[in-house]
Amino acid sequence: MDRTGVRGRLREPRLTGGPAEPAGIGLSQAHGRLAQARSGASADVHRRLRGRSADHGRRRDRAVRRRRPSHARPVGCWAAKVAVDQASGRDRLNIHGAIDLETGATFMRDELTINAATLIAPRAMIESYYPAKRVIHVFPDNAGHHHAKVVMAWLARPTCRIRLHYRPPYCPHLNPIERLWGLMHKHMTHKRCYSTFREFCTALLSFLRGDVPRNWRSLCDSVSDNFRVIDPDQFRVLT
């Protein structure tokens, strides 16, 4: 197609479904009308978007206003008194304990910390409680302070009458003192509250030092060392 044919094609009216453009319209006028149509269409699109954004904002504000009352707290709710006052801080009661399984006598010392240095005092207390005993057998757990050098040096004295017998590791169920701690929690801490830490310490130490020896005949079955030794040769293991 030559240039004359192209120029004629450009001057032909467009088939848009609307009124036809005059045949003599120029390219510059066509571009101007097209730009005007595009600017008008974009303005209409912007108006629609602004309207939708405004509607969305109004719906969001209504939703927020509806949700606010569900999160509101009643006035003065922080001033309500609780049923049980809470103690501040973290206080701790450390006890070195031993018990005589025949008489129920207990040897309890509360210490600021549990270490090898504070372990010697309860051992000396046990030794002084039985002056007529030639040998006193003590069954401790496998805590590290029981194997400390300072404790071993104290036990190595020629006049020391205490002999240690260590239980198997990771076997607290074989240690009667663990059963005594469980008995203490059952009687003194389960479903009970104490207003002060001093009252808590006084109640626990009074139970361990006074109630246990006094009521040993009724409590001894709960703190028993009556274990049955099982011989593996007498059983057949099924695999």
C-alpha cells in the first residue's frame, strides 16, 4: 500500500458504534479528543475509588465502635480485693534433714544455703544425739555436697562414728527422707495458704520437729524403708 492509501485509511471514520467522525479530521485533533476522553475516564475512576475508600473507612469506624465496649474494663476493677493476698518476692526455705526410722526422731536445720560447709552441722547433731552408739549408719542421696572433700575430711576423723551408705543414683523412691517430704507437703502445703513467709517456715519446721516424732506410730507406715530385694535370677524376662 502506498502513502496515498495510508493517508486515506487514516481519514476514514472509525467504527465505534457512536456518531462517526468527519472524514476531514486531522491527527492532532484526534489525539486531543482521545487524551480528553482518557482524562475524563481516569477522573471518574478516581472518584469511584475515593467513594469506596470513604465507605470502607466509615464501615471500619462503625466496626471499631461496636467492638470497643467488649474490651472496656469496669471502673475501679483494679481496686477489688483478691481472696488471697499474694506475697512479693521469692523466699526459700532450705532444710538439711534426717530421720531415725526406729523412733521417728528428726534432725532439721534451716540454712541460708545448701552446700558442703553447712552439711557438717547436721552430721554433728546426729552424732551428739547418740552418744552411746558405736557406729551410726547414714543413708544420704547422691548430691554433690555429700561427696565434697571437706565432708570426706570430716568423716575421716578417727573419732567419727558416722558411716555413709550411698543409695543408687536417680532412685529417690528408695530414700525414706523423700517420703517424709511428701508427707510434709500433704499435711502442710496442700490446699493451704500462709499470709507470711515466717508463718510458712514456722508451720513446716514445727511439723517436722514436733508432729512427726510425736505421731510417729501413725506416720511410720508412710515413711518406711521396708523394701523387698528382687533377685533377677528368680525371674524370667520376656522380650
